[in-house]
Amino acid sequence: MKISMMREGLEISFSKDETKLTVVLKGRLDTSTSPELEMEMIPMLRGVTELTMELAELEFITSAGLRVLLQAVQIMKAQGEMTVMNPNSEVREVFDITGFSGILTIKPEIEAD
């Protein structure tokens, strides 16, 4: 099953195959767009054991977006695993500053200098 939707500033694509869900985010995940992601994604997590969040084209994330990711982490901790893929340097910096780097599985991992 594949679903794509566009909200001002954010394109969300879902691809679900039995117990695997991939979510691709393009654009900005902020106060105006995070409710749409929450409303669509959280119910889809039922029965999912492997969640992949592809963030290569996510340009920006605010605390509202982080809250939705935290909800997904909490759900997936109880029923499987969640992996965040390819966040750009700006999004990765937000994860680092907020401590999310310590609770998210992020790939590829960046080697510390």
C-alpha cells in the first residue's frame, strides 16, 4: 500500500508492506504540518514491527515535529524498531541539541571526530 499527501510545506509518503512501514518526509515538519503527520501515521503503526523514517529531503523540524517522532518512538519501543534514515546536517543538529540523537536509531551514523 502506498499513500502520498501534500500539505503546505510538507509532502508525506507512506509505503506499508505487512509489518513494515516506510514514511518519507519532504519539506518542513513544524507546527502547521506535524498534526497531519500525527493524524495519518500514528494509526498506521498498529501491527508494524519495523518503522523507517526517511528524512533525506526534510529541510526543517521544530519541537512540534519532534513530539510526533517521540510518539512514534514510544509506540515502536513496545512493538518493534524505528530507524531514522539520512537526516541532513540541520535536522541532525536539532536531534543533537535536543538529545534526540540519544533516543533515535539514526543511519547512516556520523563518526565523531
